[in-house]
Amino acid sequence: MNRKSLLDLAKKHGTPLFVVDHAELRTNYALYKKHFPRVQTYYAVKVNSDPAIVETFYRLGGSFDVASMQEFHTVYRLIEKLPAKERQEFVWDKVIYANPIKPIETLRELDQYRPLVTYDNVEEVKKIAKYAPRAGLCLRLQVPNTGSMVELSSKFGTPPGEAVDLIRCGHEHGLVVEGLSFHVGSQCTNPENYVQALHLAAGIFAEAKLRGYELKLLDIGGGFPAAYDASVPKFSALARKINHEIDRLFPRSIEILAEPGRFLVASAGTAVCKIIGKAVRNGKLSYYVDDGVYHTYSGVIFDHCTYHLKSFKRGTPQLCAVFGPTCDALDTISLSEQLPDLEIGDYLYSENIGAYSAASSTHFNGFPPATVVHVNW
Ligand SMILES: *Cc1c(COP(=O)(O)O)cnc(C)c1O
């Protein structure tokens, strides 16, 4: 987005503003497909569940990773008008319910759609067998998350040593285990996480086969890093390494799935906020703005992400703090930004804030989430 149009949008729609550039979504999707031609791409809806974003990926032929019934329906609404048979095929082929833990009510509702669902423990097998016996199963493995910005392996995934027993457990309950999935941790800048996960998965494919269970699909999850700064390794190099390992370790007949989230949407989101207050605290110039960590900047807390604020005006930069609008001191966007001396009413913006941001906005303190504007839609 160029700065002039951003500023115009902020003046037109008011702030806080969250701008989604759909041309950028399409570019990112095309880039992903270019580097992973063999991989079926399931957009992880939780990363930004805005229905317009989901629709753009739908139009591109994308598949979807959902993790709640709300997310499932955001996708399902797009296909509601199709004939029943096509809807059923769409869910079977293009939706994975990738939350390993599902409430009984969810399973009851999901059963009619016959989706692919992930699991990682015996209790979940029993629940699925009882409440969603028509679902297909995908076993989530625990894999190394070393160096990823957001770690996920402490909450989900079966230890590889127990994987084949859990596959057997699924079959003993009358279910079909279609394949394996893993997640290397979000914003994974360490390619070795993927390499190790692929090796673990290949070992389990082989062991399962010996025990009579033929696995048909491998879901390599998310984690593909957004290019937030120059320290992030090149996507093409990461993809080459992953593809090389997949081709070496798995037969061509295995279906390969992935669930990218951040990579597809991070660079498509830009936040614009307004300076609503200004003070000097402990000798440091402090700006108060109308967006914060309970809103678009939620990633500062939940996503361990830092966002830089930029000014539309020029001036000599100095060390500043930027705080959100709520009464909580936790609502601190940054304690070290380089910004010029600005006035109340001036605007600031942050780029690359499309992932894990607006999606986790709250209404804390009565401040509503930012207005969302879609461009190049
Ligand atoms: C959050 C999540 C994703 C998306 O991860 P990114 O790191 O944003 O690509 C994919 N799969 C699962 C199961 C997730 O929980």
C-alpha cells in the first residue's frame, strides 16, 4: 500500500483502521503455489478469519484449515448454494478441522459433513468414534519447534513413539486414519524443524505400513515465515529444502497438504492509528494512539511479535514510546520507536500486520476493534 492512499483511507474511514490488500493476498498465494506445486494449500482461517479474506482464497481455489465451528461456517457459507453432492465433496477434499481437541457438540455437528479431523490422543478417538464416526482421521505428531517465534508442541501432538499405537487405536474404533500432520511452530525460521518433522513422519509411515496401516496423506502444517525483516530466510530456499526432503522420503502417491496462515496474510494487512495524546514520561516522548494490544496490536502479546510504527510526516527521529488507548499499562505497543516530534491528530501506521492481529481484537475498556477496509478486492 502506498502512503498516500493509506492516509486518504484513514481520513475517509476514521481510525483505528485495518486495511487488507487483496492483491497482496493473491500474490502471496501464487508465490506459495509456485514454490510448493505439489502441495494442496489449506489456509489456516484462525490467522485472519475475515470472511472477505476467506472468500479471496476460495476464489483462488484454496482449501481451508478450520479449528472451530464458527470458522467452519465462515467457509461453508461460501458453498451453501452449491448442490448437496458438491458441498460434500468440497468439505471432504478441501476442509480439514485441524484442532486436535474438539468439544462433543462440535463433533455431533461435524459428523454430517464428513470432514478430515486431526487428533492426538486416545480420549479423542473415543469421542470421534461415538459422535463423528464418518469423519476421516489425521494424526497430529509432536515435532521440534526450536527457534520458531510461537511454540505449539507443548499443547498438541502425540510423541512419535506412540504414533503407530494411536493409528491402531483409530482403526480398532472403526475409524480410518488417512495420514499424519504436524506443526513446526509459527514463524519458523529454522528449516531443520521441517526436515526433522519430515524424517519423523517418514519413519511412522514405514512402521505403520509394516503393521498393516497404509497412510495416504501428509499434512506439513503451517509455520512458513513472513518476511518481516531481512533476518528471515528466503522462502524459495526453505521451499526447496522441504520439497527435496518430501520427494526423497515419500512416494509420489502420497498426498501432501499444508496449512499456511501467516505467510499468506501477514504482508496484506496494514494498521493506521491516530495520536490521541502526548506526554514525556521518564524523559521519553510518549505517544498515546487509538489502537493497541487489546486490538489490532494483539500480536505484541499473543504472537510475540514486534510491530514498528511509522510516521507519515518527516522530522528528526527520536526514541519514543507508543501506548494504546486503554487504562491498562500492559497496553504498550512499543517502548522504543524512532519517531519525529508529532502533533495530536497525526497518524501512524504499521505494515505486515495481517496475521494474528485484528483476528484477536477485543472490546476491552469499551474500545471497539479497528474498522476493516478491503482494497483491490
Ligand atoms: C495456527 C495453525 C496454523 C497456521 O500457522 P502459521 O504459522 O500461521 O502458518 C496451521 N495449522 C494449525 C494446526 C494451526 O494451529
